[in-house]
Amino acid sequence: MTHATKTAKLQKPTFSRMGAKAEPIPWKFYARDPRQVAAELLGKLLVRREGKQVRTGRIVEVEAYLGQDDPAAHSHRGPTKRNEVLFGPPGRAYVYFIYGFHFCLNFSCEPEGQAGGVLIRALEPVAGLDLMYAARELEPKHGRLTELRLLTSGPGRLAEAFSITRERDNDKDVTSRRSDLQVVDDGWKPEKIAQTVRIGITKAADEMLRYVIADNPFVSGKKM
DNA sequence: GAGGAGATCGTCT
DNA sequence: GACGATCTCCTCT
């Protein structure tokens, strides 16, 4: 049994019915230092709407990327065609393709003209699980935690579960009511936040810029 | 459960 | 031409 499955029983359910109707978080929230935005994004809901179908996941793991001062950030070398969203207005989705397989979802931070972003690394599935299973091409079997973690625990996984692609979502305004991809606040607050080094990078690998909801079983990886 | 290797392609040098 | 903000499968313990 993993650490995650041990702690799962201690978790209070985070399900909320408010999620689907709450207003998106305004752009001003993102127009700040990515570290602050990252910490405060924990516990918020990522919502994908397609007509009457809604997929919702609670953000449980993020990483901050600081812009041109951060060697690990895509924006480190200045604006390029790929990373221009990071230099644009705050509250936009920055979606990039990695390792020939996966998309990763970020939100642009800092006022327009300054780079900075937050990578969404893991979600706790809240609603629309059948749609997530379908998008991931997985079969729901017993509904246990180990199976649910395969849906959205990891940047590539959550992007697939929410059908996020660069073509469809890059530069999308997640603060707009009309957007089919939003971040909303349903009032739920994590009890405890933990900070660790970022995962999977080689440059500036010792910076404590990964933020997770402590003991949440949907956080990716093993280190806490 | 842990660790390693392979898959595959856009982006930048 | 090299590499990367990853995932999955396979092998070994």
C-alpha cells in the first residue's frame, strides 16, 4: 500500500456543488509573483465546460516558474513563438507539447510584458469522471484510489483527462465567463500546504517552488 | 514497490 | 541535431 492510499481514508471529501456555477477567478489574481499565485491556486477548481458536460478537478499540486530570472523556465531566454503567452496578459493558458507525447497546462502570471507562470501538476477529480476516463482511454473498473490517480495525477495525465491541447487551449483566457476552460474558487481551502523542489528539471533544481496540498493522495510523485 | 529504458516530436541552437 | 516542466511498461527485488 502506498503512502497515498494510507492517507486517503483521512481525507475529507473536497466535493462541492458550487464549483460549476462559481465565477472564474479574475485576472488580477494572476497579475502577481508566480510563487504567490501558485500557493493560492491550491484548492481552486479547474473547470472544462462543453455544452451541458462539465469536467471539474481540484488543483492539488503546482509549480512556479519565475520568468527571465529562472533558468528552468521556458521564458528564461526571452520571448519566442512558443512561449509568447507567458509574456502576455495574466490569466491565460500556456500549453506546450513535451517529450513527443504530452501536453502541459500553465497559467500566465505577472502583469503584461513580464514573464512568469504556474504549471498545474495534479488535480483531484471532482466531477465528470466518466468524461475523464474516456479522454484518457481508460476503463473505470473498481473506482479505487489507485485507479483514480491515473486520471489526473501528473501534468500530462491531467491535460489528457481535460482534453487540453496547444491548438485548442493555448492563449485561452481562463478568467472569462465565456471560456470553456476556467479556474473557479468554491471557497474550499486546504488545511496545510507543503513546499518542495520542482520535479523533472535539471536547471535551478534546488529551488523550493513546488507547492502541494499536504497529504492529498492525488499529488504526483513520491516525495513530500 | 523501485528503478530503468523507450517512445516520439516540437522547439531552439 | 540535441534535448526536454512526462508516462508507461517491463524487469528485478
